[in-house]
Amino acid sequence: MSKELVFGHQKPDTDAIVAAKAFSYLQNEIGFDTEAVALGEANAETKFAFDHFGEELPRVIKTAANEVKSVMLVDHNEAPQSVSDIADVEVTHVVDHHRIADFATAGPVWYTARPVGCTSTIILDLFTENDIEVPAKLAGLMASAIISDTLLLKSPTTTDFDVNALETLAKIAGIDANSYGMDLLKAGTDLDSKSDLELVDGDAKTFELGGKTLRIGQVNTVDLDDVFARRDALVKTMQSEIDAKGYDIFLLLATNILNSDSKLLAVGEPKATVETAFGSKFAADDTMSLPGVVSRKKQVVPPLTDAFA
Amino acid sequence: MSKELVFGHQKPDTDAIVAAKAFSYLQNEIGFDTEAVALGEANAETKFAFDHFGEELPRVIKTAANEVKSVMLVDHNEAPQSVSDIADVEVTHVVDHHRIADFATAGPVWYTARPVGCTSTIILDLFTENDIEVPAKLAGLMASAIISDTLLLKSPTTTDFDVNALETLAKIAGIDANSYGMDLLKAGTDLDSKSDLELVDGDAKTFELGGKTLRIGQVNTVDLDDVFARRDALVKTMQSEIDAKGYDIFLLLATNILNSDSKLLAVGEPKATVETAFGSKFAADDTMSLPGVVSRKKQVVPPLTDAFA
């Protein structure tokens, strides 16, 4: 069996990197020959988690076909979010918790998707099904991924499966999920150290909806003013990205992780379709309050998909 | 929770109908409200299995959106193989053993695909994971689906998972897999009752390869003479289908399930490319022997794909 690479999406968050590490570990235990890699540098939150548990970050790759013939995807499936030369390798396995789109294989594939809050929650189930133990350090990382994806179980994407998985993993890792979780989330919200581009595009994903190309970034904060004090500079950066990459519209979702409210900033067109999606109007500064919205996947992309259809 | 329909592909074979029944049963045990239906009439083999185990065939539907808002797919995922109004309903669950193509969801989905010989093999695993027992009659039907999809474990699509699943299910159902299996496969080969069109097109699929449109039908038999005694009438029907539907070439694969050999009949062009694919020549009657070939998916489409590329 020839070696395969395992990786999450571009602009990796904690789950993208941890799920790759966890699934690679599991597959190697089963008998595959895999290596976890990442499609970009780890963010501050992810680095905090790997530091805390004394684990090494996976190396970063730009292309896959120069190393392997086949790959395993975690935490994503859509080609535009994957490695640049995804068309030149075979996808043999996928573990994901997102919608399926722009994904196709030539032959039968191993695919496990579950509508839960975090890929690492699914992977814990796969360990259990295969009767393989999760090492303590890896359990700490997987707990971190669940805390990150669900904002400490507050996001509406959270399911009972995530709650139970976090409890199990925290026990194995020997951590208090709540106090460790707040430390982890705060480590990810140090916005002052981020450039304007890192802030708007650091976690951004591209979506093709109804013939339009939407770029949607999200940034977590403990104070929305930390984001919107920089509004003019952010708009300029988003416009530069539109000009350079050919997006139709760039949306930035700023989320207050303390009270679970968000504010949306839009650059480009059609803004009117975004207004239709959320049943609300943009203010003169092109922002829109979205109370109770914390999940891009569950509360932002689905209404946009409907409105752009 | 509102009711959902569960169904397999159009032109249902035994696995398409049985997997719907089995997955619906499992989901109802878990707490969903589902009904298994079919996208077409059961074939003779499927009827034999349901008669044998005293189970009722699912009803046939033409559309889904008039009954339900959401559906679960088994044994397929591609929209052209699904219910005609698939775009008007939400797909919440998929269990499949085929490639993934032309499939997309608006939100996160529950998807289990495994590269094994039969969907019912995967569903047996799901029963085990959920600690739910398979009733004896249902086990008999699921064993029938595995026998049908793998030609009694002789097809190269067969995996160890299918072998083990058939053994488990035969035990629960109280059948001898080999003797029952031969009876089941023979029941599917009553060619005398089939019209020429049913014989050439009943199980046919269309493939676009290298700019050519290929229609490939397959028929199982216990005696190749039962098929080729009708050669002239079959050629006439295949030519009519080419004229009516605009195919470039129509191939009929007749497979002897007793000795696992096939004979190919071709109408249309380019026959030379088909000869390249199989490294063999057509005889004067436009037939070609293909010893050891039983799987359209694994032994016919891949070499044709390469030759037409």
C-alpha cells in the first residue's frame, strides 16, 4: 500500500489540523500508511493547543501530487477549499461535517459525513468503532478542536454527539473543558497582532452560489469594537482581494464569543441578495447586526445559498 | 420530526430495493419516521427474494416532493439516477457504494460510503454500530442483495466485508447461501419472458466517453445461447434505440453466471475502439467473447474509458 497524505482545508483552523492528525493516527493503526499535513500555517489558537499538549504541528504542503498518488480529506470536501492540485490525485477517504459540493470521484470511495459540530467528534466515533484507544495528548487536541468549532458548545452547530465527545476526550486528556476552553478561545482572539489581511481572510472560504463567487471570512473576538474600529482599513483590504481574486462579494462575519452575537461587513455586490438572505438591511457603513448568529456553516451559508439560488 | 422517504436508484435491482427497506427499518428503530419506497417495479430476481422470505415489496413512487420535504438515498447518489424531482427535496442521509458525482447538498449531511460490493453490506455494519438486531426475514433479503450484487461473491467488486456480511446474514436468515443464491440468480435470468427491448435496455446505462455516447446493457443468463439465439432481433432493437436516442454505439454484455464468462454484442461505431479496449476482435456476427468478465463497473467501463480517452 503506497503512502497517502491526510489534510484539512486551506486556511486551517484547529479542527482542520487536529482532524488530519487524528485520522492519520487512526488509519495507521488500522494498517494504512499515512502522514498528516496542513494546507497552511496554524493560527494562534491552534498553536496554543499544540503548545499546551506538547505536540508537534504537521508540516505545510503546497501540492500533493509531487509526493503521493492518493489522499484522504478531513473537515472539507469541496475542491476550491482543498490542495491546489487535488484534480491530480485520487481521493480515497473523506471525513467531514460540511455540505457536499463540487466533489466527485472516478471510483467508489470511503466517505463518512455526519451533521455534527466538529470533524473530531466523528473521528472519536471511528476510534470507538475500530476499538482503538485515543492517546491522552491527541485527546487534548481533539477536545480543543471541538471547543474551537462549537465555541465551547455554544454554537447552534453543537449536537449531543459533540457534548458527549468533549466530555469523553477531556476525561482522557485530564483537562477541565470549561477553563481550558476559555483560555483556548481567548488565545485565538488576539486581533491586535493580526494584519488587516489576516483578519479578513485568515479564516475565509470561497463559495460559488447562483453564478456568483462569495468570499466569506469570520473572526472571533471578545469585543466587536476591536474589529470595527478598523472598519475602513478592512474594507480597503477586502476590495483589494476582490480586485485581485475576482470575487463578486466579500463578507466578513465578526463574532463576539462572549455573548454569541455577530456583525456582518460587506464589500462588493450583490448586497441586496445578502439583505434578502437575512431579512435585514445594511447600514450606511455596510454593516449588518446578526444577533444570535455565530455559525457561518449553519446560519450564514444556508440562507445565502437559498437567496442566491 | 416529519416523515422521510428512503429509496434506491431508478431501474431498481435487488440491492436498491432491499437497502431501502433495511435502512428504513434501521432509521425507524433509531427514532426517525421513514418509509421505504422504490423508483420502479421490482425485477424477477427481486420478486423471487421477497416471495421466498414472505415480505411485501415497497410501493413505487414517481415523485417525492408531493409527499415529503426530505429523503434518504441508498445505493446511489447521482441526481440523474434518482427520483425525478430530487432537486425539490432535501437529502438528509446517503448510504452508498458507488463513486460520488453530480451530488450536492445545501447543508451538512449524513453520508456513509464504503468501497464494498453491496450497499446492504454497509447497512449490516450500521445495524451493528447501533446495536440493533436484524430480523430474520430482513436478513434473508439483505443476503439476497449481496448475492445479487456480487454474483454469489464471484464478481471482482466483492470484498472481505461482503463475504463476512453474507455469512452473518445467511446464519440469521437460516439459509444456505450457495444453494439459495443459485436459485435467486436463476430467477433473475428468465429471459423468455423479456421483450427484446427489456433484454437489451432493462439494465442499460449511458456513459459519455471521449466525446462518444455509449449505451451499455447487461443481462445475466445460465446459457449464453438463450441470448444469442435472438441475436438478429436484438441487433434490430439496439439499432432502433441508437436511431431514437442518438447513442454512438450500443453494447450488450451477456454474462453466464454459472461459469463467469461474458459475450459482448456491439451495434454502432467505433467498434475498433472497443476492440482496443479489450485487446480482442469482434467476430463476423459483431460478438466478442470476454472470458472471466462479469462486472460492467469494474471490468468493462474502465478499459473503455481508457480506450476512448
